[in-house]
Amino acid sequence: MENQRTLYNDLDSILYTREQLQEAVSALGARITRDYAGKKPVLVCILKGASVFFCDLIRQIDLPLELEFMAVSSYGASTKSSGEVKLVKDLDRSILGRDVIIVEDIVDSGMTLNFLKKSLISRGAASLRIAALMDKPARRVAPLTVDYSCFEIPDAFVVGYGLDYNELYRNLPDVGILSPRIYAGEE
């Protein structure tokens, strides 16, 4: 717990507690279960940030489903997207004719997901939807619709529950607003 107390000191505030996260993820899982009744969707986790949300979400979906993983990079060690999306890890199998749900931690500018959506549609997905833990529409640059979202958040830099700053804070069980003093001078 001492490590977490130190990490919590870097937050200005807690945005969502672990209990609020669990409740929202459970409700989202029930919604996906209803929407995909009779289907066997492929859920694609966008690494690394969505991994915690993804693990909790799949346990709330009462359907046969398959899991895939992709890794992309557009932030590096910054709080802002570079605008350039780099595919780091691709899918292991074909999604031709499959119902696909991309699972992402946060939708910010939309550039990364816009890139991924176009890529997966071009591979012949029967349908493609986006599920995000958090949606930050105030920062949207690319035209993108988030089909499933647990929370719409303000324009703040958040960490925890898989989200990071410079690879830190992913292990916080809550989502908090990172104090600007942690990344001051970066912008």
C-alpha cells in the first residue's frame, strides 16, 4: 500500500473510484450481452492501457467470444498524441466476416481509433463497434463515434485502472486526474 500512497500523492483528485468503475463496467457488459445475443463477437484489446478494463469487461459479457490484442503507439512519453499512429502488435488471426468490438481505455483525439477502425473494416469485419472506458469528446479531432462508453470525462489528463503517464500509474485501482506538476514543462 505504501507504493499506492505515493502514487496517489501525484493526483489532484480521484475521478472514479474502483466501486464506480466496477458498476459501470458491469452495466456495459450487460449491454453488450444484450446487443450481441446469438452472436460470437471478437473483442480486440488495445494494449497496454485497455488491459485492465478489458479483463474486467470480458468477465461481464455472458456470450461466447474470442479475444484478440493489438498495440499501437501515438503518445510516447507525452500527455498529447503525436498525431502519428504506429502499429506495434497486430491481430493473430483473420476477422473476415466477424463481429468485432475494439476495446480501448480512453478515446481522446480519436486519431488512433480512426486508424484502427479503417484498418479492421478493410480486413472484412462484418461489423465493428468501439467500447471505451472513457470518452473525452472535447479533444476529438478525427470523426469517430464511440458506440459504448462507461464515462464521458472532462478535458483532463487521467491515470489509473490501466491508464498511464510515461508507463506509470497503471496499477492504481481508481482513475484520478494527474497533477500537472508531474508533467510540467512538457508542453
